[in-house]
Amino acid sequence: MKKSLSRAPGRPYNAPAMSFQAARATPRNRPVITLDGPAGAGKTTVAKRLAQALGFRFLDTGSMYRACTWKALEEGVDVRDPAALVDMIRRSRLELDGDRIRIDGRDITEAVRSERITRAAAFLADPPEVRTELVRRQRDFGQAGGLVTEGRDQGSVVFPDAEHKFYLDASIDVRARRRHRELTERGERVDYEEVRRGIAERDEKDRTRSVGALRKPADAVVIDTSSLSIDEVVSNLLARLGTGRAGSNA
Ligand code: C5P
């Protein structure tokens, strides 16, 4: 039975209020909360908002794969050559600071969201050797706890002992519409059908990769976000975490 994240209303979550750490083999002062799910399920926005509400750090692991893809394309490294990618990643300085991401000191937060990077990142994220490099950095980031992390394999592979696991899902049409709107708002001219096809292809890659494939951890709470607003999803998660805020039914 999971313990709730009790905290004083309106105040960021803080360590002394925690009561379940004694049960952990490796004590963490504050919990790790994982959010996994397919592209476009709303994970990034929700995870960011949840982290803010709890006073936790936030980790967008997709942005790590994206940042490495950006650098590979810049340097002409083949995104299908695992050895070259591992070599490149080992000599890269990856910094995550809230929702900003820098590689070798350069802020590429906006640049990594392009459709070109999105497509290439799906290949870079495949080789187990590449994942090992990035998973190690993700675990380092989460070691101290107090983290909301989102991706595909956070609850299943990276933090199997996370105190709270969620899996956000949505229909492919809803996810394609969200992605299309995001790209249009960024000024990228893309055809809706093409975006939908891209999402279907990424779903297939995400679900079939040999290591780190997208799957629902058995102990995760599944939330379908298709007909929910971001606010509704965040309230729902906060309610399930026992922070005493009302949630809607998902
Ligand atoms: O979530 P986002 O679309 O930003 O992810 C970018 C790419 O990184 C996707 O192709 C996704 O499959 C991959 N990824 C991954 N494991 C994660 C997070 C993202 O393989 N934990």
C-alpha cells in the first residue's frame, strides 16, 4: 500500500513530513514519481506542473535523447551507429535545469522540439548501449529523490523502485492533434496526416525496441488523458498522491 505525500496545504512538499522512507532498502529522503506513456499523452506539461506543485525537481528524459540527437546531427554522427553515438555522448556535457536543456553549454531547449529532431531521436533511442549511457545519468539525477521524471521506461527500467508510478495514455487522434497544434504554434508548417503517421511510427518503435520499450509498469496507475485538460490531469494526480486536492475522474 502506497503512502500519501502528505504536506501542509499550499506549501511545497518537504522531507520531514515523509514517513515511508524507513521501508526502503536505499533510503531516499523524498520520493521519485514516474510518468510514462506514448508521445503526445501530455507527460511533459503534466510532469512539469506536478513537480512545481510538489516543490520537486523535474526530468524530461525525452529531451536527453533529443539533445544527443541534435548534437549528432550537428556533428554529422550517424544516429544509427551505436559506437559513434556512445563516444559522442561520453564527451558531451548534458545539463538539465528545470525545463531547460543545454549541451556543452549551449541552450537547445527550443531547437530540440523540431520535427526533424523528433524523427531522428526515435532511432538514436534504440541501441541498448546508448540507453545505458543516458539511463545512468537519469539515475544519478534521481538518486536524492524529490523528482518527477517522465519518459517511456522510467517506472519499468530506470526507477523500478519509484514510490509512485503513473502511465498517461490518450487516443492516437488526440495525440496527433496536440502535436500538430504544438508544431503549428511553433511556426512549423506540417500536414496533420503526416504528423499522425509520424506518431503511429514512433508508437511502433517505442513499443518494440529491445531495451527500454514503452510498457505500462504493473504497479502504475493508468490515466487516459484524451478528454481531460492539463489542469484536470494534474489535479487528478495530486489527489491520487494524497496531497488533499480534489481530482476529476479519469
Ligand atoms: O518524449 P519525447 O518525444 O520527447 O522523446 C523523444 C524520443 O526519445 C522518442 O523517440 C522516445 O521514444 C525516446 N525516449 C526514450 N526513452 C525515454 C524518453 C524518450 O526512448 N525515457
